[in-house]
Amino acid sequence: MERGPIMLTAADTVTLWLEAGVPARMVWRGQRWRVTDRPTELLREVDPLPPMITHAPVLRVGWRFQAADLNGLNRVFDVCRAGDAWVIEHIYE
């Protein structure tokens, strides 16, 4: 039986390096990861808003990207800003 992708929820702080404003490298749990695709912005609407605002502004809160570790293991990560830190919200195997 074939299984689909698995999503894991995490709240680990990571070190994220940006190049030209987008993620390029990351260190998570002491392991180095290299971004291997084009990162996608994670956007969320501003909340709460007064009812007279009909088109809520959206903010970039993080990034989704595929990354590979030094052994070639690939994962997709959702990494979001939490104050001055970057935090993994989801990992897709």
C-alpha cells in the first residue's frame, strides 16, 4: 500500500540564511540544510480588522521550501517569523 505525504508539526527554532531576500540555507537541530527549490511566501491576512475594511491586507509571515541535508534527505518546511526568530511550523516528509 502506498502512503501519501506526511505532515509533522514542530515548534523548533532554526537559523535561516537569506540570499536576495529568500531562504538559501538553514540549521535545524544542529544539522545543515540547503534550500533546493524556489521558496514560496507564506501569507496571512491581518486580523482582527474593522468590518468596513473589505479587502484585508496580507502579510508575509514565512516561507515554504524544500531543503536537503548533507546526506541527501529531502523535506519541505514551513518556516515562520516569531519575533526575532525563525520557527518551523510544519515539516512534510
